[in-house]
Amino acid sequence: MTILEHAQRLWKAGLSFSGAKWLLLGSCIGLVCGICGFIFVRLIDFGSTYVMASFVGYQDGDPSPGHQALEPSILNFNPAYLIVVLVVGAFISAWIRMRWAGETRLQGTAMAVEAFHNERGQMEAKHWLARFFTTVITLISGGSAGREGPIAMVGAGCGSLLGGRLKLSRRDLRILLIAGMAGGIAAIFRAPLAGTLFAAEVLYAESDLEADSIIPGFISAVTAFCCFGLLESFLFPQGGGNLSVALFSINQDADFAAQDMLQLIPYAGIAIAVCALMWFMRFAYFWTERVFIGMPIPEICKPAVGALLTGLCALALYWVLGDMCKEVNGAHMPLAVLGSGYGIVQDAFDADKYESAHLLTIVIILSFVALGKIITSSLTIGSGGSGGLFGPSMVIGACLGAAIGVLFQMVGVEQFMPPMTACIVMGMACALTANFRTPLAALLMVSELTGGYQLLLPAMWVCSLSFMLSGRRGLIATQVPTQLHSSAHRGHFFNDVLTGIKVKTVFNPERNIHTLHPESNLDECKHLITDTHQNIYPVIDNDNHLTGIFSMNDLRSFLYDESLGLVAVAQDIATDHMIVIHPNDSLATTMRRFTELNVEELPVVKGDDDMTFLGLLSRREVITHYNKVVDELRAMRKAEGYEDVTADQGSRTN
């Protein structure tokens, strides 16, 4: 036996055990996600240097995983070139999307969520590959978007592709898809723990997550995280490739102790302000999307129009805020509404370099950048451009949090004043929670992005407030409220309810059932079918034992053969190959038998060894009882305060 054959045997043996299976599959997906994430980041960095920095004259200074960020700067900035680059990049991106991914307008994370709920965990390779390259082009050319959407989609697509090749079950396909999302986000944002929880949480708009995916997600995220760092170390040793380096560097220490409890009041103020702004962001994004969908121009031109408006918005801010930005030596700050915008977040963490005389100016600039980022992100992605909304949400939350933090510094009440760094972190956590309905991932994400866990307690506070204040809808249009509303789980809940109910609970032995004797002639059979509304007709002997059943289809061949009709009796027409049910069978078993035979009624007998006929049970009786039980459970949950009275009724079986 060759080495390859031995390897194949070991691989198949590993996949036969649950623990070994997810160790193997999770590691493979994490490896692919780490490599794809590395290529993705390096393509963006390389392209931004040679397009935006060299051609347009603007260097965004975005921090990237594994290497030192450059200082944001403007050198020989050319507004006309900016517009040209934005429009051309948007047009190329749209052409690739239309050519390979069709006309779908869902951004990456939304497409992965849609695949989980409604596509059995399957994604076409050409769709996520197209999104990978279109997002690179969008970010290189200055479009306002995030990196997490396409990389989550690439990770999910890799998981779907591997699962499909291995012919995994639908459940395993979905778990692998989530693990791929976790690996992609872990690589890009250097946040393996938060990436795993984000992938498990983002599927649902309410307090729910996919618990089955946590362990495979951990394996994938850790592998992707390490793979990305090792690639950075070997290929770009001057950048460090340090696995412990966070995306953002913080110069100011920030922590929280019991004696700082009064700081929870301004933190609550940050949560309220950010949630209000996120309400506006969701309105702006969905409104912009509707406007561009209805715009009477070719689909391929719409992203170019959005890019043109994005550029004009950025230039308007640049000219309006120009004098104020020069006061604080931040001429580049208004242009943070382009690209990912992470550079201004790093600027905010370094805000202690600004003089106290300029604090109000900083508040104004950061507030305008936050509003501008909402507009440019809505125009870029709402017009059909590629990219995620996670990054823009984080930048907007950080800007507003920083602005509020500066206001607290101006007020100067020591007991209430939280550290500036903490305000930025809280703003990011609030924005991510409000827009993606992922409170656990948000509080861990900002901790991993900033390299510290000292602010977990206030992060829990603001994430809880944001989750409650932000409504029930985020930016991911394909989210469903809970597992109960997901096509991936709807059948599970149906079976869970039916498994605990016995046939004898539903079966009515007093129901009048018309039967025939084995020696009944053909005329009696025909009259029984004509005079009753049964779907099947039991044949019962003198001892009340079921000897066979027949239906209209069984009788049809005898109706058109006169010679058979003269001698045939019920026993000749009936079949003795019967599927029966017993009083102690579960309704879940009963429903499977209804489905196997595609019949509306089944005979009920005493047991396997006792064919004493008890009656018939119809599919309608089972479904009626199921609906009754579900209504009772809903009423109980509502009475106990677990479910809102407006809960979706779509899970009822008809």
C-alpha cells in the first residue's frame, strides 16, 4: 500500500469520529482562511500604496494585522484623481460582480447568513471568489467599506466547498460554513475568540447562537490566526508578524475598578448616543439601497454613481473642515470617510497629543467624520459596491465615542470622567452590538482589537444597553430572530415536540371506521369507497385481526377487468405488506411513516405480534394536535414573559 493510500485511509478514519473530524476539518479551513486573509490584506496594502498614496496623494494609514501602520498623511493630494479612481474602481468591481456573481446585492456576511438558513450551507465558489476580488478593488480605490464581509464570505465559501467535496451532511456543512467565517474574521482582525462568537451569533437577531459550531469555530479561528501570523513573520520579517500584536495600539492605560462605578453613567450616555446614530445608519443604508435599486440606469453603472457621490461627499468634508483640521495638524482626518477608515481610530487613541485649546475642534471633526462615514458607506455598499459594514460601524462608533470622551474631558468632573481610550472602546462595542446584534462578540472583539481585557465589565454594561435600545433589526438583512425561525432548524423543533407525544394520546378508538371482511365481494368494496371518506380500507378477519388494507388505486385495476371483477374478493385486492403503528409509538415516528408511504391514514394495531385492529389515525389528526401543543407552549412562554405577543406564527405546520 502506497503512502497516499495510507493517508487516505487515515483521513477517512479520522472523519468517522466526531472529535477527530472537527479537528481535521477545522484545521484545514483555518489554514485556508489564514492564507486567504494574508493575501487579501497584502493585496489591499499593496494596491492602496500604489493607487491612493502614489496616484491620488492620500495615505490613509490604516493599521493592518502583523505590521506597523504608516502615519496618515496628505501629499500632493489631487481631488480630480480621487474621483477618477473611485469611479473607475467601482465600475471594474461592478463588472466583475455582474460577470461572476450575478445581480445579488447582498454583502458578504449577509450572503453567508443566507446560505446557512436557506441554502443548506452551500455557496457557489464563483460568488465568493468574485466578492473577494471586487472588495479588494473597492478598498484600493477608496470605497467606504469594511474587510470582514468578503473575508467572512470567503471563509464560509471554503467551508462549503470542502464540505461539499467530502459529501458531508447538511448539518456538518452548516457548521463548516460557520467555522470558515470564524477563521476569516480571526485572521483579518486578530481576534480569534471574538471571531468565533461573531460567526455563531450573527445568524440571529435575538439572543441566540449556534452552539454546535463553537468548538469547530475555535479550531478554525486559532489555526487561521496562527497561519496569518506565521506568513507575516516569514515573508515580511520587518513587519514583525507578532501574534500578540493587536490591530490598534493604545498608549493610554484604561481599566475599571469598583470605585469607578459612577463612570457607568457616562458609559450609558455613550450607549444611548451611539444607538441613536446606528438607527440613523440603518435607515440611511436601507434607504440608499432602495433608491439605487429603483434607479432607471443599467445595474453595472450604479456602483459608479455611488462612488462619484462618495468622492464628492469626502471632498465636501475636506473643504468644509479644512481650516479646523489644520489647527490640530490633521488635514487627513476628513478623508477617513474613504476606505476602511481605521487610521482615524488610531488617531483617536492618540488624541492625548492634542492641546486642550483644540478639544472642541476635535469634537466637531470627529462628529462630522462619523456622519460622513455613514453617508459614504451607504453610498458605496447601498449602490451595489462590494465590502462589509462591520468596519464602517466600528469606525463610526469609535469616532462618536471619542467625541463624547473629549466632551467629558472638557467638563472635567473627575468622579464621572472615564478615560478617553475607554470611551472609544465603548463606542465601538455599542456600534457592533447595535448593527449586528452580536453583544458577546462585540465586547470581546474590541478587547482583542485593542489588546486588553481591563474594560470587560463596562463593555458588558454598554453592550447590554445597546442590544436593548437598538431594536430588533440590524444591518444584516438575512438574519432571522431565533433558531425557531430558521429553515435550518424548523424541522428539529417539529420533531422535538412530536417525539414526546404517543399515538395513544391522539388516537380516537371511538371513531367510526368502515372495514371489510376478507371474503367481501367487489361490489361491497366499490360501495364502501363510494359511501365513505376514508383514504384506506382495512380488511379484518373474524378475530378482528388486520389482514390487509387497500386504497382506491389498488381497486382501480379490478374495475376495468370484468373477469376479475366476477371472482375477486377484498383479500385479493388488499395488500398484506402494511406499515402499521402502535399506541406507544411516538408521533415523530408516525409522521415519518406518513411521509414514507405518502398516505393520509395509517392503521393502528396493538403491537408487532398482535395485529388486533384498533382503528385509523389520520395525518390531519397528528398535525392538529401538534398545532394545539405549540399554541399551548406559546401561551405558557408568553405568560412567563419569554416570548412577545407579536411572535412570528410562521413555524405552525399546516
